[in-house]
Amino acid sequence: MIETLYTFSTDDTTRVERIVNQPCVRINHLSLAQGESVDPHPTPEAAHFIITRGVLGLKLNDQEQKSYPEGSIIAIPAKTMLAITNLGQETMHLFVIKTV
């Protein structure tokens, strides 16, 4: 077998999973239960968020919070302050991809 299989949770619970941690790419999976949020924090590297379920509320730097539905991909520049909230009625799932 030449491929590598990675798995992630599809549960309806809040969690952060570090799926891939390679020198050239890092992939995390974040799930947030209804009404949950992640405290504001800076992202040192550029990132791409891929929303696979639910509705993401995202506040970047001093901008107003925006809403992104599942199927959205958001590119976030390095050194951006961000806050993440689940705005939907179900558990939100997203992948965070960072390349170096």
C-alpha cells in the first residue's frame, strides 16, 4: 500500500484533531457543537478553512463577523487575528489547511 489513510471524527462534539503534521502541510479538523466558539487568536501562517458541515461565523482582525455556509473555502492571510463561532443549528465541521 503506497497511500496513507487519515481519519477524522464525524461526531457531534466539540474537538480539535491534528490529522496531518508534515513539514510541508498541516491539516486540522475542528468540530464545534451548536453555540460553541473558539477564543480569538492569531494565526502565524496563512490558512485555508474548508467548511464541510454547518455555518461558520468568522471574525478577522477588526472586521465584522461574517457567516459562511458549508461548501465554503476561506483563505486567511498569515498574522491575522481570528475568532470562530458555530452559527448554525447543528455541529459545524471544518478543515484547517496550512502549508509552509
